Amino acid sequence: MSRLLAYVAHHAWLTAGTALVAVVVLAYELRLRASGSIAVGPAEVVRLMNRGALLIDLRAKDAYEAGHIGEARHLPTEQLDAELETLKKWREKPVILYCDSGVRSAAATRKLLKAGFAQAVSLDGGVLAWTRDNLPLVKGAVAKKASA
């Protein structure tokens, strides 16, 4: 312990800098946790898709048809409020929202979390992050499956 105190006494600036960096990292982590929105990367999205998560593409129709993730449902951001009632069966199941960059989907995720969707997440970085990881996009509209 005396060696630690001697080190701190001889290297005050280095010790202060280390403490400052630790405080900044802690504050950043706490801010992320308190933001109310959970963003996940493409690898986590694939894992959630394999567990049967609902994917919601918030982009414009032409962007959706040009290429979307898997069997994503197209639901433009401006229609999200009107469609909350139709999504109610997904309140306790994983729901993944994405847009081009992840900004709009983060806001939409916060809205879903406030509406009671316990497992709503946003694709961090959106379609840009998805394609950057060389993951596939589906072209055209997804054919609707017959309801059982």
C-alpha cells in the first residue's frame, strides 16, 4: 500500500488522468443504460431472428423493396403509432426495429418500450451496419404467409 501511495505522490498528473478517464467511461456507460433504448449489433440481430423475433423495417417503401433484412415487415416510421395495436401480440416477444442508420429506429424503440414492448431493440447502425458486416438483404416485397 505504501508503494501505491508513493507512486501516486510521484505521478500525480498520471493518476489524475487515469481517474478522469475512469469517470468519463463510467458516465458514458451509465448514460447508455439510462437512455431507455437498447441497440444491438448485427450478430445479435441474427441470434434474435433465429429465436423468431419480429423484424420491422422503418424505411420508405422503395428502400424496403430495394433490399431488406430477412422476413422484415415494412412499417414506415410515421405509421408506427397507428399500428401499435396490431403489434400487441409481440409485447413479450423480441421485436427488432431498423432504419438506414439506426437513428430513427432508436427513437421508435423507445416509443415501443414506453408502450409496454418488453424486448424491443434497435439495430445499431441500421442497414449500413448490416451491409458493412456482409450480411444479405432480400430484394422485393416479402410474400405474405397464409395465417393458420
